[in-house]
Amino acid sequence: RNRFITFYTLFFWYNKNNFKKEETHMRKKWTKLLIASISISMSSLIYVNGMQINAQEEGETSFEYKKFPTEEEYEKELDQQMDRVYAQLKGHIQNENLCPIPGIINTTYAKDSQVKSSAYYVPQGLCQTEDYIVITGYHNGKIGSKSKEDNKGWDSVLYILDVKSHELITTLGLPQAYHNGGIAYDGENMWFCGNTSSKYLKKGKPFVQCMKYEKLVDIVNASGIYGQIPKEAVSEQISIDNVPSFLECDKGVLWVGTYINNTTNADGYAIGYPIQNIEDENPSLNKLNVLRINGIPSSSQGMDIDNGELYVSSSGQGGANWVSSSFITRFDISALNGGSNFLDLNGQFVSQIEVPKMNEEIIVDKNTVYMVFEACAEAYLKGMPTGMKTDRILPIDRSLWE
């Protein structure tokens, strides 16, 4: 009885305030209190982005260390599991910039008239804007399963972190259910990978999508601890000529990298599409005057370009910790600044650092290389119970690659 009184008191207070934009902080606080007052078996009504929601699932997106609560515990495990990796990284992990990988314990987001929660989200893409660190995640209910039922009805999501504090702000559902991997920001637009399935390549239909950054900011400001990106906020499918596994934006060019296989060969590549009408509501890509980089590691998962330097995140075959297969490699691509549209990375190698297993996309930011991992996602914990399981966005001194 007291629980119902608490719930209705909070509900009417929440409704009375009419969700003014300037009250975003208070709405987040009271949303948490509201959800906490509802029992797991109870179905209740709340609001997300001004929309009434039937909250059938309780909870919010997790933002805590899943395996190793302290830096000391993580580094001790890394030393035991991958001593050669720890020997390189020791003293170069920027603990002041550490934060958990969101959503790997639980992910909660809004979808139409529901709030959906699942423990089976896998982090993938990573990029930075002037306001946020943005991470993509997709649902993988059963690793290796060919059944669509395991993932039916679960959309990809964006985890939005504050760029300065590295605190989780909100989790936003994207208007698509396919494996959303890479993400990039060109200063005006957010770019998302289309479906990475090989069937799109066979049909000649690989694509990317984008949305105006100012729309993302508005949606974040209007959301509580979770929200939804409406379909109309995202562009139509923009066709490209290669499978979009990971993305990077640099100097008005959208680079689309293609994952080839899980070997350590150098058969991968990235195509750079000049962005046209970048400030318009509907930017497009120039597919006639593209750039191309060959010789990227076949198992590449992400890339970042900074001042003529290309950093590539690759994670190949070799689940056992004694097998070297996960790296961040630095290449010199300054030749592209001289007007050439093609570069083979043979001979452009600068340095390489081995990193913990199952690294995905990266951010190269001033003095830091940030990397996100999928190893601690629930599907991989069950499918591959052994090996190093990194549960944090790992910030490493960029000087290691000098």
C-alpha cells in the first residue's frame, strides 16, 4: 500500500511539472526515483520525450565496472592473463580518464510505447564530439545463433556520455534493429554504419545513414535516463560501394572501412567519400571522386585519423591470451595530403602496440588513445568464458605509439 502511495505521489508531481526543457536535471533525478518505486512485476506509466510509456521492464542502463571494481584488480588480472600486454601498458593507463563501458550489465532504452531492457547488448562504435562521447551497441541474445528470434524487436542503441566528466547521460534507441557498428562525427552530422551483413554486398546495397548533430543534442536534452531517436530524425539510406564495418570523418571525408576476416593479414581497406552539402539538412556522398587506403589489417574494427596519422584497431583470430591478435597500429598517411587519392600502407608502418582482446573502435584525442571492448558483453562471457574481459573504456597514453 505504501509503495502505491509513493508511486502515485511521484507520478503526479512528475506530470504536473510538464517536463520543461530547463528542468532536464530534475526530470532525470525524479525519473530514477519513480522507477525505483515500482516493483519488478508492476506495469506503470511514465513519460519519455513527452510520450507516455508503458514501463514493462524496470531498471536503467548500467554504468559500473562489471568484472573489476578497481583499477588495481583490473591491472592485476591483465598482468596474470596477458603479462606481455601489461608490461607495455603498465604506467600508461590514464586512470583519471577511466570509465565503465555502459550497458554491458543492462541496457534500457525507449521504443515507441515501451521501455525495453536487456542484458545482451554488445558495445561497438566509439566517437567524440564537442559535447559527448558516443558509443553504439547492438543486441546479441545468443552468440553465434542463426535464429532471428534471439534478436527480434531489439534496436541498436547510442550510449551518450558527457565528454568532460565521462558520466553516462542517457541511452537512446535507434530506429533500426540491425548490427549498428561504426559511428563518426564530421562537425555537423553523426554518421552510422548500415547493416554489415554480407547479403547487402551481394545485392550491391551497402549503405550508411546520418543525422544532424543539433537534432541529437535536442533529443539528448529532452530525454531522461533513456529515450528514442525517431525515424524521421535519421536520413534515408545513403548507398556506398563497400560494406560499412567502421567509420571515421576527417577533413570533410567520410572514411568507410571494411572488415575482411579474422586473420592478421593486410587485405583490408577503407574508402573515403567526400561529404557534399555537409551543412544542409540532407548531406550526400561523392562516389565518383573517392579516396582509398589499401593494406589495412584484415581484422580491423576501427580507425581514427589525426594530423596525417592513421591509427587502426584490429582484433583477429586468437581467442587464447597467449596468441597475439589484438593491436592498435599507427601508419603515416601524410601522402594523401599531397593530392593523391590512393595509398597503400605497405611501407607506411610506424608503430604497433598489442592491447587486450576484442578491441573495437577507438578515439585518438590529443594525448590519449581511447578504446572500447566487446569482451565483457554477456553473450561473449557465455560463449567464450576464458580470456581477458575488459569492462572499461581504456585510455592509454598516446606517447606509446611515438
